[in-house]
Amino acid sequence: MPDSNQPLLAVEDLKVHFRISKGFLFGKKVGAVRAVDGVSFAVERGETLGLVGESGCGKSTTGLGIIQMPRPTSGKVLFDGVDLMKIDSETLRRTRRHLQMVFQDPYASLNPRLTVEKIIAEPMVVHNLEQGPAVRERVRELLRLVGLDPRVITRYPHEFSGGQRQRIGIARALAANPSFIICDEPISALDVSIQAQIINLLKDLQEQFNLTYLFIAHDLAVVRHFSDRIAVMYLGRIVELANRSDLYDHPKHPYTKALLSAVPLPDPKRERQRERIILKGEVPSPIRPPKGCHFNTRCPLAKTICFEEAPEIRDVSGHQVACHLVQ
Amino acid sequence: MGEPLLRVEGLRTIFQTGKQVVTAVSGVSYSVDAGETVGIVGESGSGKSVSMLAVMRLVPSPAGRITEGKIWFRGRNLLELDSAEMRAVRGKDIAMIFQDPMTSLNPVLSIGRHLVEPLKLHLGLTPSQAKTRAVELLQMVGIPDAANRLNDYPHQFSGGMRQRVMIALGLSCNPKLLIADEPTTALDVTIQAQIIDLVKRLRREFGMSVIWITHDLGIVAGLVDRVIVMYASHVVETAGVDDLYENPRHPYTLGLLSAIPRLDTAERTRLMPIPGKPPDLSNPPKGCPFAPRCGFSTADCLSEKPTLREVAPGHFSMCHLELSKQAFINLREVRVNA
């Protein structure tokens, strides 16, 4: 039975590997892209967990792994105490009602051939939540909730701007009354002056409906503003997880430090005084990640042990850090 | 101060499709001094990229046309040059690097071919001299094992490495002016830091002017001497970088600065978005282009377009009102409490 003291979502040692085959038709497996390679975290009810990292670090795949699209390679995804990895696809389909997603690209994530009404009503129809005229009434209510004029229900996605489309995507995510929403880069396709509108909307909705968010983004300033706790990913693994102020004010992992120092600040005086840690090289391929710590090829501090043993994630003064060298 | 390196006067660029005319750049003027780095900030559709394509005479035609204005570069009006003369300027005196390093390199030419060609064409180097210089350029932008990579093709390089190749290409003929159009937008933040670091170093070594087009107010803060803010095809504000961030005078600039969350503040004050969306440029508002979204607009603003005027030494703003930062803070209080 669901227990309100346990976290709404707990992910344990999640791995999502994509098989690489060689040969025509009946290819044999020659390797795997280790997109997510042993990730564990929990999200408490009503909180926002930020998941940050650079492209290819596995943050979006982690989000997709949670909703079982595709089914992860191994690990546990406990949603309200139920392991989504173990349930059959029909039970999973019913559970997904509580687990919705808002996508990055508002141009690609709305079906161009459906009206706004059909798009937003779909989750209600799929999950049998409303019937007949009540559906339209609920669509109108959702549109008002996300700040759109309810009269737009007969229009098609191409008639809206990026920001408005993202509002439609949010209305669709809310249609089934979910408790948990995964926001995958919800504002990165939008202009600066529009981004703040969507951030404020997501915050208001969280308060109003006591929503729990997993907020996936690469913009560290936005994540700081939006999240309660933040997990930093690098090459398929979490390297550091801490409260927002701890993480930003006292980063422990060398990658977190470098990442934060790379973000330009909108303040000319401080920018000139800042010491920047410029990382050498690039992220290695997730097909052949380095032995030991995944960050060892770029880490300015790496020692012999870092090339031999993968660091376990451990508690260091309130932070969870995966680094041999942090004391 | 003598004549600036680049002086743009009353530039107007339109795009025509059927009967619809979109004014992408309407009467824009600015200048860039020798050795100066200028940032052009604006959102998509503000005209920042098109105004730079106009300088390169690369506005896509026949839809796009420069209808008015002068572009003075080292004593010559670039708009009066014939195409052969313009070709001699492009790539040699003025170089441009683009946002997407994936599509700006020719996929069927090796990196060596890309680099050698302008060296032979503009500087008259022999094939072997050009090859030696190409290797030097790749080393300069930090590509490891440069000599062996000349025969590689663009797809064999990562995004950050391709942008380095683009920069090497841009700098190959020692240009006087480098125009960088969102060169780091497609890159990750740690790679962006590498590229910015590289451009800062090279700009010192080459003593060139740089125009950096971006929507990121953070990048501009640490990189440029002066900022030009564009909105809906107009320059709405321009000032020295410190002055602009400390004492912004145009409501749009003020709005942008308070709409972005900051990495360096712990307080979680509510963001203040700019309401609405940018105007439709095929049917622009009669008065100030920002008036429909501005919290301060008066009847004048809706009927009459303001001109860009000097509000403090070297600080220009296109606004009817004399606004201070305090006025904006007051407005913010009113809005947030409402």
C-alpha cells in the first residue's frame, strides 16, 4: 500500500543500455551505449529534483527510463512503492496516468493534425477519466489554468507561438491529474523573455496541485532557481547530489566545480574577476567509457586510484559525492 | 578617435514573399572601432543576424533585400562594391563564423581543403605554403595532432572541434573584423567556456575587432566592451558593458535582465517575465515596437516611434521616457504584489 512517508519516486541502480548490432537483419551484438549506467536517487512528495548535465550525459534517458520508454536494462523504479520494472504493460499503462511528461520541443511534441481540444483531451480519453461534454469543459478549464484563452480549442498547433505551444503541452500533462511530472528541458527551445513565463507557470501549478517534479535541464541558473535538490550527471552516472544552496555555494565534485565556473554571469564586474576552471578535452564516448572514474580523462585532480576504481557515491557533509578525492 | 572600422548608417533590410513584406532591420545605425569587441543581444527575429549578413552582403536573395543605408568599412561603402570586390573583402578583411558548425562546413571536402582554399585565393600562397599555414592554424585553435587531421572530413570532428575549425577558417587571412553569430549556442557549457577562452586569446594576438551575436546576457558580460540591444528590427539601446548592466535605460533591456534567473544568487525571488510576445514584423505597431509589452507605455508611445537618443555620455536608448532603474523596481513591486 502507498505510504505517504516514503518518497514518491525512488530510482535504484538504474541502467539503460542501448545495444549496438553489426550485420544485416540478424545482427549480433557488438557493444552497448551505456547511456545510464547505475543511477540512484529519490524524489520526495511535493519537491523538485533538478537533473543537470551536458548533452549525452544520460539525463533525458533517465527520465525516459522512469516512465519505462524504453524498458531499462536493470535496476528498480519504485513509484509510490510499486516497482514499474516488474509490472505488466497494462498495469503500467494505468500507472502512467500519474506520471506525465513535458517535452523540450514544443514544435515536435504536439501532433500537428489534431486540434488543441483533441490533444489535451487525449489523456482523459485514454484513461477513461471524463465522458461526453465534461471532456470539453475540462479542456477549457485546463487552458484557463495554463493562461490560454479557452476559445482556442478548435485551433491547430501551428497557429501558436513556441511559448503558447509549451502551455498546451503543460495542459496535456495536467489533464490526467498526475502527481508526478517529468519536465525534460521545458524552456530551452524558448526565447529568454518567454522562458520566465513558463517557469512561473510551472511553479504556480506545483503549488496549486502539490505536484512533484523531476526537472531535467542543462541551464544551471534555471535549475538553481527551480529545484529544491539537484543531481549532477556525467557520462551516465550521478557525480553529486545535494540541496540547491549546498550544491551551488559549496560544490564538492571537481566536475560540478568546473561546470559551475563555466556558466557566464550577467554581471561584467564579477565576470572579469572570476577564476574559470577550463576543462580540457571532451566527454568520452558512452560506448567505451574510461575505466575507473568516468571523469578521469578531464579531471584536473585525477590520481592513480581514479583510473583503477570507480568511486562509490557516499555522504560528505550533506552532499552525496562520487569522488575518491573529496574528503 | 579617427574613423571607426565599421560604420553602419540607416540600414534597412526587408524580406518579401508574395505580397507580404517583413522588415527585418529597420534603419539601424552603429559603429565598431578597431580592436573593439561589440555584443549584439536580441531574441530570435530581432534582426541581429540579418543585420550582420547585410554587412557580409549575404542576405538571402531574391526574398531578402537591403533597401536603404550605408555600410562603411575602411573608407569604402560595402553596398557599392561589385561582387568581385566584395568577394575580396569577404573572408579576408571580414570573416564570419556561424551558429551551427555542423552545417557550415562542406561535408564532402576535407578540413585541409577548407583551410587551404582561402589562403591560396586571398593571400596568394603556394599549395605547400598554404598547407603549412593550415596546420599552424589548427594548432593555434587547439586541435591535437593537427598535421594528421588535414585529410579528415567534418563528420570526423565533434561539435566543439568543428567550431574550432570554423574559427581557424575565419582567422586564416588575419581579418580586421570577425563576426561571430551565436558560435557557442549549439555547444555544451564546458565546451563554450573553451571557445570563449580561445576567442579572447586570439583577439589579443590578432588585434582584431569582434562582433559577437548572442541571446545570452551572461556571455556578453564577460566578453565585450560595448553592447547593442536589438528588439523587433530596431536597436533599442546601446552602451558600454558596465553601464548597460548597472544602469539599463530601455524597458526591454530592464525586462530581459529581470527575466533571467541568476546562478549567483541564493534568494529565490519570483522571475518577472516580459508579458506577451514580440510583434509581427509584417505588420509592426505604429509607435514604439516595444510599447504593447512595456509596463510604462503612454499614449505617445503607441502613436509615435521614439528615436535612438543619447541619455548619458555614450549611452543611447530608443525610448520616449526618462526611466531609471528605481522606476523599474517600483513597477516590479506593483506587479508582484498584484
